[in-house]
Amino acid sequence: MKPRAMLAAATLAALFTAGASQAQTYDAARARQDWVLNCMGCHTANGSGIPGKVPALRNSLGHFVSLPEGRQFVMRVPGAANSALNDAELANVLNWLLATMNEQSRPASFKPYTAEEIAAHRRPALTDVARTRMKLVKQLQENGVNAVPEHY
Ligand code: HEC
């Protein structure tokens, strides 16, 4: 291959890689429907939650998934773990939430959830949500992230 052709090929390859990593990894229409039927009743339409009762899922999940244990926390809270959604559907809803309500908080290195990952970790559902959550919030604070409130 001539040097110029090689350069062009390398540029194209780089473009493809960049494109692939940003490719949409969820089915938005399915996610919205599953969200409406399974999550929205408690978490409210725009994911801002109900003060004193239900945490917001907006601008916080992205911080949780930056921690390995936080990545599992998100799928192991009872509302998610015990929902009627199958593993692929739950992965889809979580990826949609992370892409549409957590664009700012989501780390650039975030790898979308897969059905296999959900299947491996969603059960048993957490029984000590408050304690696990507090531990994660403290870890985030140690990392300089104060955006996730200790109490909701
Ligand atoms: C019956 C009401 C209800 C439903 C339905 C529900 N949740 Fe929740 N969710 C809660 C409550 C209450 C909490 C706080 C933790 C706890 O007490 O379980 C919570 C916590 C969470 C958290 C942790 C957020 C944080 O800041 O601690 C995530 C993530 C979550 N829910 C996702 C979902 C998803 C996804 C669905 C739909 C598949 C869903 N929930 C359905 C009530 C609900």
C-alpha cells in the first residue's frame, strides 16, 4: 500500500472506532415503554423522584456507575432487580437512563450494560439499600464528587 493510502485507511479505521464507541446501545422506544410501565410510577416522568420518598435517577446514576460496586448497585436495588423486566430489557432501560438523563454525570469510559452482566449480578436484590448507598455516596465524595445527595 502507498503511504498516502495507508494513512487514509488508518484515518478511516480511527473514524469507525470513534463512531462505534458512541453508537447507540439501546432501543429508545422500548426503553421508554418499559420505563413508563415499570419505573415511572415511582420515579416520576422525568426521573426527578419524589422528595423524601423516591430518589432521582437523573444526574446521579452516571456517578454511581463510575464505581464498580455502584455499577451493580444500580441494578440490584429492589425496584430494578425485582422488576418484571427481563435481563435484556433491564439493561436496555438502564442504558437509556444513562444516555438520556445522565449525559453529564456519565463517565466517558462508561461501557453499556449487557443482558449477560445483568443476569450475573441483579440477584439477590439488595436488602440493605440505605447502607450500601451511603457507602457509595461517601466513596464518591472521597473522589471529589458531591453531586449525589446523601438523602433524597
Ligand atoms: C414501587 C416504587 C418503585 C418502582 C416501581 C421502581 N423504583 Fe427504583 N426506587 C424506589 C425507591 C423507594 C428507591 C430507594 C431505595 C429503596 O428503598 O429501594 C429506589 C431506588 C432506585 C435506584 C437507586 C437510586 C439512588 O439514588 O439510590 C435505582 C437505580 C432505581 N431505583 C431504578 C429503578 C428502575 C430502573 C425501575 C424500573 C425498572 C425502578 N427503579 C422502579 C422505588 C421504585
